[in-house]
Amino acid sequence: MTTINVMVTQGAVGYAPSILKVNGVVTATKYSGTAPTATSGAGKIDIYTFTLMRTPSSSWNVFGTGSLNFG
């Protein structure tokens, strides 16, 4: 299992990552419940944490959480 933190400085329209490329393969991010709504505001910072878990078939699951509206 691997954990990655990504800080996203938002623009006027916020962006929340929905995919992550792992080992060359595009993988959908799974959020608990609904995906977080990104902060819309220039210069605001959202922090996303992704936990990557390898499956027995050697593919990856990506689980995400978001801490929003810093800055």
C-alpha cells in the first residue's frame, strides 16, 4: 500500500482529480460516498490524499479523500 498527497492550487473553477495514472494505467479514483467538491476560488488550495492498493491480479485500486479550502 502506498499513500500520496497532492496539493492543488485552484483557479476560478475548482478541479478535483477523478483519475490517477498508476504504472502507466489510468485508474479511476474511488471516494467514500461522493467525490469532494473542489474549492472554486483563485489561489485556494485543496489537498487530496490517495491510497494505492495492489490487487491479487496486479492491478491497482485508488482510494481518495480531500481536505478543502486552505489558503
